[in-house]
Amino acid sequence: MEIYLPIAEIAVNMFMLLGMGAAVGFLSGMFGVGGGFLLTPLLIFTGIPPAVAVATQTGQIVASSVSGALAHWRRKTIDIALGVLLIAGGIVGAAIGVVLFRLLRSFGQLDLIVALLYVVFLGGVGGLMLLESGRALLRRRMGRPVAARRPGQHTWLHRLPVKMRFKRSKLYISVLPVAGLGALTGLLVAIMGVGGGFIMVPAMIYLLRVPTNVVIGTSLFQIIFVTAFAAVLHAVSTQSIDAVLALLLMVGGVIGAQFGVQAGQKLRGEHLRLLLALLVLAVCGRVLYGLVATPDDLYVLTTVTGQVE
């Protein structure tokens, strides 16, 4: 069943969009990521203009994150204090990101920059997670103890000033790296149309040493508010949000997130990290292929002010 998207100016199969929203919502609930790193490329591959894809799917991220966060709230696996600090940094980063988004769009370089950012961030994060989770699984298979990431284990980040205690995560750490991580996530939300979870989750585990059982719920909690703020800014300043597309993605996302939370509870931490790493690298490879492959049509005719150029 085809449905016309007024802002994207394209007709797309409605059930395909619902399925995409459900699949990304499932991943959101399972891994604690917004899912935008997967949904934005998928929308672009189906013919949605990149600017509309980036701005519109922020609504789906909010919906699926709310659904997943509620499930984690019931399990008491959300660190509210840590999440609030991440949100504060994320709002600042999102505001800066929307300004950069408009600037890149005015220069006509938005599509290229978004694609390059996906390749760099997805390739780097996915590669590091694949190495770490692969080592952990290998050590477990050989009967060696998997190196535990204990709450009290310190890194150089823990020696920074302006410290704060986070009881749920059992951390006593400087607020500076936490706010900085939130700001980076907000920047990615605005420019790349991602929830930022694919950066947030590994950083919270490996840099901040947040316990794995708290990471996913806290990440989803943070994503809700930062992404909603970015969505409002996009609606006001760029007018790139397609309400029809957003609604279809949200419906699918809310349903899929509930099943994702249940699936994530049944897997070990290293298994979750390995699956997320493989997914991130797969999306990175597809985006990279789109950058280097020769397009089917080398020339495109467009109509400008009534004339064909």
C-alpha cells in the first residue's frame, strides 16, 4: 500500500515503513541505542532525501526510546542523576548541531558530510567493540575469567575535578567527561539524525565504567530528551520533518522496542556488544559502498524556476 509523504515528496510502501520502525525499535530496546544510525541510512536508501531522513526520524527515536526506557524503569536499571547530567550536555550539543546542520545544508554539502561522519564514527566504534567483545568471548571459551569492569575501577577520567556521586551506577566521577559525552551525543543527534546510543553505550561502559545493567536504560532515558529537543529545533529552523513519515515510524518503533528489551535481558553483556558491533560495521560498510560505488545515473535533470538544467 503506497502512501505519499508530503515533505519528502515521494510515495513509499506504508508497511515497509512500519516494518523499518519496528526493527529499529527492537534494536533500541535490546542495545540501548536510539537506532538512528541504522534508520537514517535505510530511509536514504529508499529514496527519502537525507535532510528529511535526518530530521524526521528523530520522532521515531523518541517514541521507541520512551517505550524501551519505561521497561527499564520498571526493572530499576536507570541512573536518573547520571541521565540528567548527560541530558544537560546533550541539549547544548544539539543546539550547536542544528546550527551546523543549517550551515552545511546552505553550502550544499550536507549529504556528503553526513555520509562521511557515518563511516568514521560507525567504523571506529564498531571496530573497537568487535575487538573487545571478541576477546571476552574467546577468554570465556578458553575457560579464562572475563575481565570484569568493576564500578570502583579507576581511569584518568576519575582523577578530573568537580566530582559527583552516582548511587545507582556506584560511581564517584567528575561531571566534566559526563557532560562532554552528552554534548557529543547531542551534536550527533542534530547532524546525523542518530540517537547517539552507538557512541553513548560503549563510552559509558569502557570510559566511565558504568555497570552494563545500568547503561542501556540510562542511555535510553537520555536519548528521549536530547532527541526530542533536536526534533523541536529541526521543526522550527529547518522545516524538514515529515509528519506522516514520523508517525508511521513511531508506531512501529514503540511496538518493536518492547520485544527488544525482553530479548536483551536474555543475552550476556559480551554477546550484546558483539551483536551491536557487527550491526554497526554492517551499516558502515553499506554507507561506504554508497560513497565509492559508481551511481547508475551519472547525470540528473532538475527543474529550477520553470527551466530544465
